[in-house]
Amino acid sequence: MPRPSLSRDEILDTAANLVKQHGPGALTMRKLAAELGTAVTSIYWHVGNRESLLDALVERTVADLGELRPTGGTPAQRIVSVARALRRRLRDHPHLVAMVHERGLTEQMFLPAQEVLVREVHAAGLHGPRAAEVVRAVQFHVVGHVLVERNRERAPVQRPGEEELWGARTADGDPALARALAAPIDTEKVFTTSIRALVTGLLEAPPRGAGTGATVN
């Protein structure tokens, strides 16, 4: 019989933590049982075999990304808040997100966030193709930024580094700019600045062709 205090949620929490720290390859039923202080048979009783466990973790990851709650007083602020929350979720669970992707559920994973963005874009007065462009642009910006961050973190030590590359010559005679570019990157600040600019521009941009006086023959 399974340990009385053991629950499915406890198993999934512990399994998710193992994957988060060491990747899916580190998740074995024996290691999980050791972490929980229980028998392997108890885990099988609650969640089934390893593939069933991985499927359950994927389902939880998809559901977790659907629990995004916009904050802010304007549509732009609320869209930015969704983008920032989505970035944090993706950053917090890279191995779990990779598992979702490997199982062909990436589009399903992003659907809840897209639905939240659609509601906010509609609240901003945009509909149809323009609204779709905003939703896609925000999603691609978030995912692209996370990929760049992850690649930088996993890259070998750069020689020379940015602190050596930026000087008066490369900064076009702007020493303040050189110092800023040579300093460690605050990725959160970079993301917030760029997503705010993107969203503001997208919401304020007139429909394509509007006000240009151009005609199409």
C-alpha cells in the first residue's frame, strides 16, 4: 500500500523539481522514490509508469501557463504584464517547456496566453488581422527573448568579453554608452523596455495604408 501521506500532487511537485534542476533525463522512478522517501511501487500506484508521469508533468505545465492574470490600468499595461508573466513562466521551467515541445503540444501550451492577449487587444479596440498581428508579435517577442537569454547563459565564456570590446572607438565616441554596453546585462530591464515599446507602437500604429493617400491599382 502507498504511504498514507503521499499524494499525487506531492509526487508531481517533486518530479517537476527534479526536472527543473537536472533535466528530464535525471527523472527516474528510483530517484523520485528516494527523494520522496517511499517505494517505487507507491509512485506507480499514484501516477503510473514513467511515461504517464511525464505526461502528467506536461499537462501541469500547460495548465500553469494558462493561469496568467493581467494587471494594470490600460490595455498596453495589461498586455505588457501578460508578456512579462509569460516570460517568467518560460524562464522558470525550461526543461518542462522543452518536454511540452517534444510531445507536440507547444501550440496548446501557448493557447491560454494567446486567449488572454486577444481579450486585452480587443479591449484596446483592435480586431481581425490587426489584433492577430499584435498577439503574434507579443508571443514571438517573448519566446525570442527567452531563447536569447538561454543561449547567452549556456554559451562558453567569451574572450574578449563585452567589457573589453566596448570603448571610445566602438561606441562612436560615446563613453557613457560604452560603459553601459560593457556592464552586465539586466535582461529583465531589457525585456521590459523592449516589450513596452513594441506594445505601445503596435497599439498606436494606424491601419496599414491609412492616411498615406496611396492607391492600389
